[in-house]
Amino acid sequence: MTQQEKNATPEAAQLLQTVREALGLSVAQMASALGLRPDGGADNIRQMERGKRAVSGPVAVLLRYMAHHAGVTLRQAPHELAGAEAQRERLQGGKQGV
């Protein structure tokens, strides 16, 4: 098992797929919307949705915003998504309106 697989959670994988489908985006379109590279972004999204790669960093933060826009309820944010949000807040010097 790779480190990426160890850090991946089924909740984050499900959230990514749910948000993508709620927005009516293909895997390639979701990769583009998240700013992933065209030559491998779709593969990264597929790996994240299958739980083979962690949803983390900027992708996790953008996913939270996309979920809000898509009307997807975040009942309990997966650990890595909550961690990304906390990191963003630290970098911005405290909690600000989102």
C-alpha cells in the first residue's frame, strides 16, 4: 500500500465523485476545474475517486468550495479536507468569511 493510499479516505473519494456528478462534469472537466495538469489530471481524479490517491492540499480546499456551489452537504468533512481548510486559515492569518 502506497502512502497516498494510506492517506486516502472513502469519504473524500465519495465526496469528490458526488460533487463532480452534481456539477455535471466529466472526469476530465473536473480535473480542469481543479487546475490539474491536462496530461494526467483525469487519471488523478479517477485515482482519488477510487480511493487510490488522497484528496489533499489545494484540491481539497477547492473541492469544499465546489461542494458548496453544487449544494452538496458536508455533514462531516473528511479529515484531509478539514486539515486543508485549517492550513488555509493559518496561512491567511485566521478565519475569514468563506
